[in-house]
Amino acid sequence: MPECHSTNDVALERCQQENPTEGTVIFTDNQTAGRGQRGNAWFAEPGKNLTFSLILKPSFLAVRHQFQLNIILSLAVHDFLSKTLPDVRIKWPNDILVNNKKICGMLIENSILGQTIRYAVCGIGLNVNQRQWPEERITAMAMVTHQDYDLKSVLASLLECIEVRYLQLRSGNHHETRQEYLDRLIGFNHPQQFITADGTLQGMIVGVDEEGQLQVQTEDALRTFRPKEIQVSSTEA
Ligand code: BTN
């Protein structure tokens, strides 16, 4: 679409009104009301970045395993970016950082019926050719490599990486993908200071549970957190 408010909203409307084929991608050059995690807005200069939503129907995936979708999509973006960029890392739950700066964000919205996932709208914003951002902590592919990219080719290559990881998910080896995710996760097994609603906390990320909650080992306990409950540092000391 040349322009739309939010590709996730368009995809969700399609899913409610018709029965789109699995693998349908809603892609726009100009997303005017992009949505991010935690109710934040997602901004991207028109024609310079990837803003798209992929419709999946992972009926094979138990609802309690739905975080596996975040895992395989994070791995797919990581697979794609690390072909050309250095120092690509995942920041829990599913941000992708290059040189400690955010290059990609995801908003995955699932529709659940009973014990099955009817559909998953996987919204991905990947910063590609935009070289100026309001915040220092954001980057784009072109800022790292000093070259411009053809957006359609980037989309096609990224979708190939997603397909590979999705087929891996369908074959069911959750343990292996979870371990790969942890290996690429910023702060995994590194002591750090976290910010929580109760103040600062000294600890170490030791895992992510089935529901996607972050497991932090502190001096005296193993604690779990949802995304809104804890702030993880973007760097490793
Ligand atoms: C985040 O906050 O990190 C998630 C950002 C997700 C942005 C993408 S852009 C395409 C899709 N449509 C939306 O409205 N949001 C997602």
C-alpha cells in the first residue's frame, strides 16, 4: 500500500473480515500511525524503511508456546542482518540492536481461540535507509554500512529468513531455538543493574520462560518479569 495508518491494523482488519492466506504481507511506504510496544508510536520516514505485517496461522503452536513466535522472528531478523552487519544482538523481548542501537522493532498480535492461535499478525519495523533519527539510540542499515538499499529486495531477503525459521518452528524443536535466542540475547549470563517499579536491582539474565518472561537471578532469588515490569540495559559491561 502506498500509505496506511498501521500495517498491523490493516492486517488485523483483514483477518477479522476475510480469511487471508497464511503468508500474506501488508507492506506500506508510508505508515502514518505506526504502533510500537507498550502503546508507543512507531515513526519511520516515508519510502526509507520497512514497515510491514506478516499474517501467520500457527495452528500447530500451543497457546502457552506463543512466545516461540517472538523467538523465531527475532532469530530471523538476526539471521538476515548479521549477513551484512556487525554486532547484531537481540534485546529482550524482541528488539534487534546493532552496535547497541535499535535497528528493528516488532509488534506481534495474536488472536487466540480456545487452545489455538487463530492467526498472528507479525508487525516489523526495520530501519533501512533513514540516516537521521530524533534519538541517538536508533540506527539504520545505511548508517552502519554507508550504502543505500533497495527496500523490495531487503523485504524479499528478510521474508526468506523468516520462512526458514518458521519452518523450523513448525518442525517443533523449541529447545534449540530458545538456546539460539539466549546466545544472541544482550545481558544473558552477564551481571547488570536493572530498573524495576521497586527501584534498581542487581542480577543476571539466566533465561526466558515459556511465556516469554525474563528470568533474573538475583543474590537471593530467581525472579521473573514481564516486559512492562523491568528495564534491561542495551549494553554489556
Ligand atoms: C517496537 O515498539 O519496538 C515495535 C515496533 C513495531 C513497528 C511495526 S512497523 C509495521 C507494524 N505496524 C505497526 O503499526 N507497527 C508494526
